[in-house]
Amino acid sequence: MRHKDIRRVSPFKNCKNKLVVISYKNRTYRYVFLLSIAFAVSIASLFAQPDPLVNSGEILSRAKVLGDSGKYELAIRELTRIEPRDTNYVLSLVRLADLFYSNGQYDEAIKRAVAGLRYTSSYRSEFLVAQGMAYTQLGKYDSARSVFDTGLAEYPFYPAFVLQKGRMCYLEKKYDEAEELLFRGLELSPFNTISHLYLGIISILRGEKTRAMMAMGVYLAINNQNNSQLVSLERFVKNQLTDEFTVSPSGVNPFARLDGIIRSRIAMEQEYKTRIPIDAGIVRQFQLMFDQLVVNEYDADGTWTKLYLPLYRSIKQASAQDAFVYHILKSSSINTVKEWTQKNNPALEKFYSTINLSLRKWRDMKTLPLLGYQTEVHSWYGDNSRLEAVGDKNKNNEEVGLWYYYHSNGAPKATGVYSNGQKQGKWKYFNDLGVLTVVEDYSSGQYERYTEEGKLWQKYILVNGKVDGEVLIYRDCGSLLERLVYQAGLRHGNGEIYSISGQVIERYSYSQDSLHGKYETFYANGSKQIVANYEHGKFHGTYIRYHRNGKVRLTGTYLHGKAEGEFIFYHDNGNLNEAGTYKDDLLLGAYKIYDRSGKLIEVRHYGSEEELTGEQLFYYNDKLHYKLVYNDNRVTEIGYYDSKGNLFEKFTEENGVLKGKGFYPDGRLRSEIEYKNGEPTGEWKYYYHSGILESTNEYFDGNLHGQVVDYYPNKSIKSRIYYENGNKHGPYESFFSNGKTESQGWYQSDMAQGRWLFYHPTGNIKSDEYYLNDELSGESYYYSLEGKLFQKIKFTDSKITELINYNEAGDQISRSVEENDQISVTLNYPSGRPQQQLMVKCGKLHGDYLIFFPDGKEFLARQYDYGEYLGVYKRFNLLGTLESKGTYVESSAEGERIWYFPDGSIEIIGTYANDKRDSLWKYYYEKDKLSSEVNYVDGEREGVSKHYSFEGVLILEKKYMRGNLIAYRLPTSKGNEWVEFSGTGTIRATHPNGKIALEEAYQNGLLHGSIKSYFSNGQLQSLKNYQYGDYDGLQTYYYLDGKVKLKESYISDEAHGRWEKFDTSGRIEWVMNYSHGYPQGVAEQYNQGKKVKSVKFYYGFPVE
């Protein structure tokens, strides 16, 4: 259903709703529970750090440029800015390992490689290579060998492992093993320079002239910029190196005779004629070698004759030997080389073609019995010279038999059997982590797809290449998400979508790939949410939407996908919410909006193109409050009315600009605004009812653009955020009312990104979280009031996958890791009794969450349904009797909420609707003695509240308007008239006997200073202290005879310090200690002055 939310910026901006917390005699205190921090914090309360957001992509780019320039330390400094929770962190570890290696810091390279290997990533092969290379450089050959062997076992076709192991064996002076490994590397990657270089060096040490020239010649053909190796080769062919014969020969050498000829320096004689006019040993000896390789036979069955000999013969047969020599001489300063290469590009191209073809042949055929091949099999490589596949083709170039495909990192990609180019039997596909992603069975048609974690995702059957029959789709955690039906490749038949707990949440029907027939959706509790009908893919007929409580939320009609006729919305209490008429899917005419009590609050008027036109009317308390006049879908006039219906302020557009003000219903200034060409522009200001600035908002072209600052009533900054084209974008920070930082973070494109920090009022860190696209990602850290780590939660794809808890000393006391898609946590006291019990299922809290006192009695009981608060919430006092209870529906407080005195009588009772206080709430002094009655609308005080003396006499009535106190009445005073209240001053109420009953001091609309209430005998009943509406300091309550009943201590509306309750005889009943809202320290319960129970609390938790 497409119900339009027409964008409209009101000059009367709704008063902000505060988070409603559990209150006790209007005193605010909170308990923190093990996981409540992680889940109670919503995106709306997360706020960005003033430090620049780390753009890891840009950092990686800058580091690459620096590293390529040899500025390793600068590159390292850049990369270390990327923290472990960043999505590019693992890649940064790859780069750091490489940079530290290049900078000679091998221990640091190993540390980064080891850190990277802790993650499941496609970079595993690179980390292993880096680790092995660093061990090699440190001379820790056993460690290097172990790493390389691990890599070879996991990635048999990733050449770096065999090459680096070969290089390591060379450094170990295990030359025979090195030679074998280096040749294996050539079979995988014949263009790699490591094999050719080290095979050449080993041959030089052995005095094997031909082999050395062959290997070094190909090395220089691939890397003709290395002049130092060119010089070494020149000295070698002239017998000028002293390292020859320092290593024993390798055995049978088919080139021994040719070695002797080269060593004899025949080619170095002046009588030896060369085709190339350069008098150099390389020119002469390579000409000799080329000539001899062609005329002589070399029958020995060895790798050298299989690989290098055919290559050089092919160069000779192509008459490309001169081009070969000129090419490898490129790094020299010989002018003839430069002149020849500039004039003989065709000859060079012929040489390139010849040597490339020869090298590629080296890798074409392999013997792989471990993969199931009994004879040699073809290998297939991509343009990057990485192995892509192994398998054979028939004479028609069709794939036949067993085939393997590989990712660029060497991980398997797919495997299966072909018959004349057609897949047969079961085929398996893998991601670059080596995790199974798809299974195709060409015999049965069964098709299975898996997630990146290897869990079943989809299951269906293909018939003639098309999906046919039942299709099952699963969630990551294994539960069934959707059941649907296909017929010959088209969706056709009934389908159902399930909640994570297995309940049907959507039921539909398809016909020939279009939704057709009855359509229903359901809430998690099984009640209906939507009942409608589709016809050929479009809504058609009656459309009904329900609230969770079963009451109708919306009724309307669609004709072939377009809204038509009257659409009526209802509040969850059954009262009318909105009503309007659609024509051809566009709103037309009057559209009325009502509050929860059924009162009209807004009337919009739409033209034929659904544009706002004419007067848009806004009401308060059944009276016209203000109007916006639209012309061509833009505001051109604003008018405000007083309580008698008279226009008292009017603002009109002039030359495309409309500057105006907004007012509260009682006429006080609410806002200062500006429109340009019908769009909000410039700075908009909003004011509290007291006249204090509440917020400034910068607009551009109708969108929030720039800085938005909110203020507390005491004028200190509450929060600061930046917008870009209507989206939160940039740093955000919020503050406590005393100016201390509360939270810091960043937004990008309206989503929380990167690191977010939250603080306790003490200034110590409260939590350190990391966000990726508005979802928690990586490890989140939660700290006690003292700043000690007490919990760490790991999030993977926004799901909880690990929980670690710490005690007061900072020692780890539990670690729970996801297993079979769930985490079961039980924390026990030293006595063995349970302290906490909870379950995480499919990455979300699920089931009962229980906290116990050391004696085994419940302290708190809460229920979750896959991350949502659900069901009854209960909290108990030290004696185990019920202290409060309420109900949640999908994380929203709903229905009755009750707080109890220790004797079980009601202390507070009220109702929540949509997570906000609603309707009448009652507060009691003690059992059956009513203190006050307060009416709430949308979470704010509204209308008349009544306040009673301890003796039950009505002594004061207050009138509220959207949470603001605007008038009061004294029923016991003469006249009993309503008195307008400015927001600053003192309200005094009296008992019927004329004695003072209540003194309330206000400043800027908020309680401020000392507030006193009295019994009718004149005795002080309570002395409370406020700072701009917040409890602050000592709060003392008395018995009728003047004895102290209760002492409480607060700071900034948070329970803080020692609380004491006394009986009528003055004996202590209980003691609680708090720190910034959390029970902290020892709590004691007494009976007739004797201690009966003592419980220690740490950060809100009972501990032993």
C-alpha cells in the first residue's frame, strides 16, 4: 500500500520527546543489564566524533603511492590509522606485512601476517606467503618451511609458495631441493623471475655454464632492466667469477661437453666471427651456445632438456637469437643496442612471440594424480598468467572428463565432469575463501546455493534449464525464510514467508510470474497485519491493514494497482487517525489528521496533481492554531490564530521570499523561519516555551544542509550534527547538560559509520562501537563507570557472534562463541548458583534473559524474540518481591506498566502506547494514598494534572500544553481560577486549613531549586532539589511526626550516592548505593533494625 507522506516542514516543529525511563516518585534511576547497552542504544542516540572519519579506501591509495615510491615508513604510518573494525582492516594488514618486509622489519611483517590469519578472508594465501618470506629473511627456516608447506597443501596451484620455498632452500644451501622446487614453480608460472634467477645462480655455483646461461638468459629476457645480473652473467661467461664449483654438480649433465667448449673461451677469440657487432662475452658465448644446441643431441631425461632446451632451439629456428641478445642487453649503455632495438621492432616482436609461446608450453601439461588424473592433463591460464583451470578438451575443442577451476588467489572455484562440453553429474562451486557456494546436480536437476559462510541458502530443481517446482529459501542461521513455487521458470502457485521463529508472516499467490489472488501479512504474534488482493501483479479491491492489537489501522480500495476512493486510518485505540480520498492513485481534496484522542489536528488540501493547494489548517484543542496557504504547491502565506479564533499574526511571500515566525497555541514564540520559492532556506530557529533557544537548523533548497544544533533549557549545547542535502553527513557529538561529552561519531549519507564513542557522566568511556552502514560491526567494547572493560561483543554482519565478560578486576570470566547459530551464556556466582542466563540465536538475543541475586532469587526477568523485547518484563527488590512489571511488543513498551512499594501496593501505574506514556498515570505516596494524576499524550503531559495532599485533598491542578506548564489552579484557595504561568516563578498551594501544602520553584518552565511539600499539620513532608527539571542533590522525605522517611541523592537526574529508607521508629529499613544511575556498592535490607540481607552491586549487577 502506498500511503504518501507529503514532505512538509512546519514552522511549529513538534516538541521533542524525551526517552521515557522507569521513574520512582518522579525520581529517575536506571539499572544496566548485561546486554542492555548494546541494544537499547538506537541509531538516533549514536553520535559522531569530531575527529575526521577515517576513509580507509583513500588511506590504502595513499599508502600504495608512498610504498611504490620507497617511502615505507610514511606508508606504514598511514595504514596504521585503519583500525581492526574497519572493513579494509584485513587488506591493510596485507599491505603492512608487505611494507614491513620491504623495509627490513621482518618481525613486524610476521606480526601483521599472523594477525591477518586470524580472520577468514581471501587474503589467506598472501598472509602465509608474507609470513614464510619474513621467517626466511630471519633465518628461521623451520618456521618458514612449516608455513610454506601449509600453503602448498591448501593452495597447490598458487606459485608463490613453491617459489619462496625454493628460494628458502637455496638460502639453506639445500640446492638439490631448491632446484626441484624452482622447476615446479616454472611448471605453474614459467614467467616468474625467481625460478630462472635462482636456477641460474645455483648453476653458476656448480660451474654448469650451459644451464646457467639458459636460466639467466630467460631471467634477463623477462627482466631486462636488471643491469647487475647482466654484469654478473658477462663475468661468468668470461670465467671471471670466483664462485664457480663452490657447490657440487647435480649429477648427470647432458650439457657437460658444451660447458667445456664455453669454458675454453673459443668464442672469445678474435678469430670467432659474431653476427652482432658488439664485442661482449654474452654476445659471443650465446651465439656459440645457440649454434651448438642445434647441431648436437642431448638425450638425458631431465628437466633442463625438457624445458630450457626446446625454448632455445625454438628461438634459433625462428632466427630470433640476435633479437634475444639485443633484448637482454637493454640495460647496458651500448649505443648499438639502443639503435638496433629502435630499428628492428618486427624482429623483436617475432622474438617475443617465440619465447612467450615456448614458455607457455611449459605450463600446459601437468601430472596430478592427487586430483584424480592418471595421465597428463592440460592447464589453462588467464591473461594474468594465473592458473584458471585444469582439464582436457577433445578434438572438437569441447571440455571432457574431470575439470577444476581456480580463483586468482589459488583457492578452488569449481569442479565437476564434462561430456563433450556438457556438464554431467554433480558440480560444486566455491568462493575465494574456498567455501562451498553452489551445488548443481545435472542428473536430478537439484540446485543448492550456499551463503559465504557455507550455509544452505536456496534449494530448487531445474528442468530443461528452468526452475520448476518448490523453491526453498533459508536464512543465514538455517531457518526457513520463504517457500514458493515455480512452473517452467515462472513463479506460479502459493507461497509463504516465515519469521525467524518459524511463524508465517506473509502469504501470497502467483500466477504466471505475477502476484494474483489473496495477499496476507501477519505480525510476530500471529495476528493479521494486511489483508488485500492482487490481480495480475497489482493491488485490486479492498485493502485492510491492522494494528498489532487486532484493531483496524487502514481501510481503502485499489483499482488495478491504483488507490481509489476514501482511505481511512485509525489509531491503535480505535480512534480516527487520518482520512482522505484518492483518485487515480493521487490524493485529491481534503485530507484530515487526528490525534490519539480523536481530536482534529490538521487538514490538508490537494489539487488534481496531488499538489498542496489553498489553506492547510492546523488545530490545537479543537481550535484553529495556524494555517499555511499554498499556491502552486509552495507556501505563500502563514497565519496564526489566538484561542478565540482571531488572526493575530500573518506572514506573506514577497518576491519569492517568505520570512515568518511560528507560535505556540498560547501565542508564545516557537520558531523563526524562512522560505525561498516555497522551499525552506537559511537558518531556522526553534524556541522552548520559556523563550530559550531550543535548536538552530540550516536549510538549503528545501533540505537540511549544514549545521543543526540542539540546546538544553539551561542554554548549554545538547547536540551538534551536520546535514548534506537532507541527510546526516559528517561529525556528530552530544553532551550532558553540564557540558561534558556524552557521545561522538560520524554519519555518512544518513548512516552511522566508523567508530562511535559514548561516555559516562564521569567522563570515563562507556562504550566503544563500530558501525558499518548503520549496523554494528566488529568488536564493541563496554566499560564500567570507572572505565574498566566489563564486556566485549563481536558483531559479524550485525549479528552477535561472540560474548566476553569481565569482572571488577578486569579479568575475563566468560567467553561464549557462536556454535550452530546460537550462543548460550550462563554466568555463575562462586557458590555455583546462576548470576545471569541468556541465549543468542541467529545473532540476536532470544528467549528469557534472567539475572539472579546470590541467594538464587530473581532480580530481573526479560524476554526477547530474536533481538526484539517481547512479553512481560519484571524486576524484583532485595527481598525478592516484585518491584515493577510491564509488557513489550516488538521492542516497544505497550500496555500497563506498574511499580510497587515493598509491601506490594501500587506506587505508580500507567499505560504505554507505541513506547510512549499515554493516557492517565497515577502516582502514590504509599499504599492507597494518591499523590497525583497526570494525563499523557504522545509521551508528553497534556491537559490537566491533579495533585493531592497526603490526606487525599486536591490541592493543585496544572494545565499542560504539549509538555509545557501554561497555567495552574488552587482548588483550596478563594476564586479557584486558572492562573496563567510564565514559566518562571513559584507556585504555592495550601491545605484547606490555610497552611502551606506545596512550594514549587520554576525557571524557564522547569522545576529549579528547592521544592517543598508539607503535611496539613505544617510538618515538612519532602524537600527536593532540582536543576532545570532534573533531580540534583539531596532529596529528603519525612513521616508525619517529622522523622526522616527516605533520603536520596542525585546528580543530573541520576541516582548518585547513598540512599536510606527508615521505618516509623527511625530504624533503618534498607540502604542502596548508586553511582550515576547504577546500583554500585553494597545494598542492605533490615528488619526492625537488624540486617537480614546484603548484596553487592557492580555497575548495576548483583555480584558476590
